[in-house]
Amino acid sequence: MVGHSGKNGCRIYCGVVSRRKTNGRHYYPVLIKPRDRCVAGSDHVDYNVFDLPSGNSHTYTQNLKELISSPNQTQYYKRKTSTGITKAPLILGMSPSHSLGVPYCMTTDIMHLAGNLSDLLISLWCGMIDCDPSDAINSWDWVVLSDGVIWDAYGVSVHEAGSHLPGSFGIRPHNIAEKLTSGYKTYSQAIQTFLGVGHPIPPFKRWARLRLKNRQIAQSAWRETLKAAHGNLRISRNVSFSFLADMHFGEIQYFARLPYCVDEETQDYDYHNIAIIKLYSHPDEDLFHLSSQTVTTCNLSNELIVIDVKQIKSVVAMIPRRLRLPSCIEEERFCVLSQPGLDVSLLGMPYDIFEDEDNVGGNVK
């Protein structure tokens, strides 16, 4: 494949054609057709980011046949540009029964999304990116971090958000205004970018933490509240979970095992592993749509529910911020931040409630 700078450079061969500048040779995956200038070959209609085509093996096969049948070097280069293919891949030499085939075996690239894209956005917001002579940085209304005072305050807010990020998210972000060129640059930028009626309640044990399938450790408010006095706490009690066929966010109060009798004669018991969770509100829909499904903000409610621990999907960060919503209401909200690439990191790990010094037994009502 020609790579992301090619005209047909999608790694899963979705068919989205990139665009280039006048006299330029580098192609960019720009979805919206430029309004004032558009060279031939880059003047196709807009793409809907919420309705992008999927990869197609038939199209790939036809284009590969066209490429390898090129009559001369000139036609080869032209067809390479239009098809995005440079040569037949080695994987086609495998038996079809041992391969998903191209492009279904291709993987997406999360590194550029979490790393280079963050660097690009910071450069745009600070007005530090190069532009064409016909453009003027002082005309950009998105340059909102160029003022030194605002930039310093922004760096402090990135650093303070670190205590709300679970330890599984990696290194705690530093003040980006002070360490923009340090080894923490990519991570810090990626972080900011974006529980039968009539029966007695049975005794049960409660636990402080749980290891999820993706190897993240979900903590509980019960234990983290006790640990907060020691300082440098990395909050890991906020999770995303499925409930009534929908995804929700919640704050885990504690984990527990509820016994239930499977044989009254032998008094044989089994257990339900549950989590007691305090719900967050539904995200503000107006802000969610206005930000192109990027900014998700919630309020913490007092509603408690009980769920099976297998309904928990991942640990998320809930960063408190005072925001002005599209409804013009200004209030304290929690901004949701999930770890990039986590959806593809399930490794088949069993749900495991740890038995350690955090565990407390006894009757809990």
C-alpha cells in the first residue's frame, strides 16, 4: 500500500479518496471539498464522517489486477496513484483458508490518532503551525492558546486532571506548558485532546477492586476515599458498563459476592459477583453533537444500581470541569475520557476479584 499520504491511502481500503493542494504531491484525507480551490482529481464531493464506506476485497482484487497488468512504467505509476497499491502482498501466497484476505487482515493505525493528531491540534490552537503565504495565522479564530497567561493556565489544568486518570492510563500527564518538548509530550496531549421481596438480606463480602478482561484494575469509592488522605491518588473507580441494552457511566461504590442456595438439602451455595454503582447522568446531547461526538459530559447522580461485574467494559476518567453548555447554562460537569485503543485490547482475561488487604468480610446492609 502507498501509505497515508497517498491518494488512496486507507489501510483497510475503504475507498475514500484523499485530496492534494495545487501543484502538491502529498495527499491528505480531507473529507470536505475545499471551497475556494480544488485541483482536478481532488474535486470529488464531501464524505460523511458518520457514513464512511467499509473495506472491500473485490475492489482490491480488481485494482491489483489492473496494477500488475500495467503495460509500461508510466502506466504503473499512474495506476499506483489511483489504486493505492504498490505490489502484490506476500499474504496472498497463503491458502485462503488460513487468511482473512486483503483488506480484512489489515489493521488500523491508532498511534497517529493518539499521538501525531494531538501534536497537530496543539500547533493549530497555539498558532505555531506553518501555513501557505496566502494564509494568515492572525485570521484563524481557533488560535485560542497563543496568549501566555491562557497557555500557562491550560498547562496547570492538564496537570491537575492527572489525579482523575486511572493508573492503567499510563504515566500521569505533566504541565504541558512547561514540558511541551519532554518525553511526556504525546501522552499529555492525548489526555487533554480530548446493583425477593420478603426475604432477609444475605450476608456478603465486599471487595475494593476488580481486574477486568482488558487487564484494567477498577477500584471502588469505598477504598479510594480511605486512600485519598495519603495523596497522589489516581482515581480508578469510574467505569463504562452495559445496562438495559445501553452503555452507561458510573462510579463504583464497592464490589461484592452474593451467595444463593443451589441445593437446600446439602446447603450448597454459589455466588453472584456484583458491583454497586452510583450512576452518572446521560451526556449532554447538544454538546455531544456540537462537538462531533467528541465531548461527553455528565453529572454524578445519587441513583444506585446493582449490576453483574461482567457488564463492566472499561475504566474511564471523569475529569471535573466548569463548562458553559449550548443551553447557556454554566455548571460543574464531568468530562469523560477513555483510553485510546482499549476496545481492541481484550485478551480473554477472566474477571478476578482480588483477595488482599483491601477485602473486608462481614454483613453489609
